[in-house]
Amino acid sequence: MTPARCEIHLLKAGSCLHPEAAALKGGSLCPVDFPALTALILHPTEGPLLWDTGYDPAFFRVTRRWPERLYALTTPVTLGEHEPAARQISRFGLGPDDIQGVIISHFHGDHVAGLPAFPKARLYCARAGLDQMRRVGRFTGVRQGLLPGLLPPDAESRAVFFEDRPRRSLPLDLRPFETGADLLGDGSLLAVELPGHCVGHWGLAARGPDDRLRLFVGDAAWSLRAIRENRPPPALTTALLGRTDRYRRTLADLHALEARGGEVVLLPSHCREAAGAVEIP
């Protein structure tokens, strides 16, 4: 059975400012813009889904008080009136209740701030990531980029865990990555574990209508430049959020994939270069 092709629309749901050096070893100390990229995925039978949510007005609500306010101060966020994903999908004739599922790369605030806007969607995610989000304290959460106030109270009942889905071999074009979790049971959307950035960090492989594979890599790399040059963030960054050794192994695998020069489109979540494909609202 040939997996279904999905219509994929890359969106930008806000951005933040942060020194480039925090995301790229040897980068500039000056603040640069990090877009929060998401994607609307139109599956031919399952309907509309989202890859992450980016920023949303909910982010500002939960960071009004301390210690959560520190998160907003260290990564100042810009979010235009029409940039939240819940508003952008209206261009496709959709409302928040039409979204059948949100595929969550990980639970950092800039990836899940829009979850409250999609109260009926299934939540495809890592059990390990959701468990950490539930048990983390407020101060530790801010240090690790987690804002539990963004998590819907019924998240567990709506969750479809990557760890529980059937494993499938990935297309050879994605080597050295070998297996993925079949989210819908038809091979069209395969969650790929990309460890190191934080607990429960996964990517997503999907094939577009042009037959090209997209690999959404979340924060396994903050830019295509980092992948091409196999250039990780400084150890201080990766150790603060996750595990440096595992992050660097994952980045090396992405570098090997890119170096083969195949047809796979790699999409880091905060890459300004990748944002060139964003559909402007």
C-alpha cells in the first residue's frame, strides 16, 4: 500500500529574539529573530492536523506572573494579530474545531502555546514529554522551557502516544534514521525520535503532493546551517535543556542525511532560511 500524500502548508506563528550564539556554536552574541514554524497538514481521509502550534496569545497570559515571566523576558516574543495558528487556518476555510489533531514535537512553550485554542483535537505526543510536563515544578519548568499552564486539563484523555503506535521502517531516503511511529496507521505520517534536545523530543516525516519527503526536525537543529555544518549549540545550551551527547549524535545523523544530497526537505522549527517557504497570512 502506497502511503497517502498530504497537502502541507508551512506557517509562522510568531517569533522570538535570542542571541544566535545560544543556538549555534560560535554564532553572534547579538539577538536574532527565531521564527516559530508550524504546519497545517491536510490528510486526504483524516482531515486537517497541525504540526506544533507556535506562539499564541495564551503564551502571554501564562507568562504574566513570576517565575513564568522570566521566560518571556529572556526570549522576547513578537506575535502579529493574524499570526496565531488558530487564526491563520481560516485562510483555508477552517476553524479551531476542524483540527483533528495536533502533532507535538515536544512541550516547550514556543511549540505548544496554541494548544488551548484547539480543545477538540487529539494530541499526538511522547508519553515521556507529557509526563514531564505534568510533574515539573514552576521554577524548574521555566529553566527547562516548560510552561505547564499551557497544558489542557484533559490532555491525557486526548493523547495518542508515539510510544504506543506501530513501528514502521522509514523510507531509505531518510537513512540513517530507520524506524518511525505510524501515527494514523496508513504510513503517511511517521513520528521519528530525535533525542537530545529535551525529554520526549520527536520529529515528523510526511510526503507531500509533489512526492517529496518532508522531515520536520523540531529543535534537533535550530537552523539548516547547523545541519549542513554539523554545528551544534554550545554545550551550556544543550546541557540546560537536555543531553549534549545525544543532541550531538542526532545532529550528526541529520548532517549525514543532508550531506547525501537527496530530495528530503529538512524543516527545523526556528530556521530563518526554512521560513522562506512560509505562506504569509
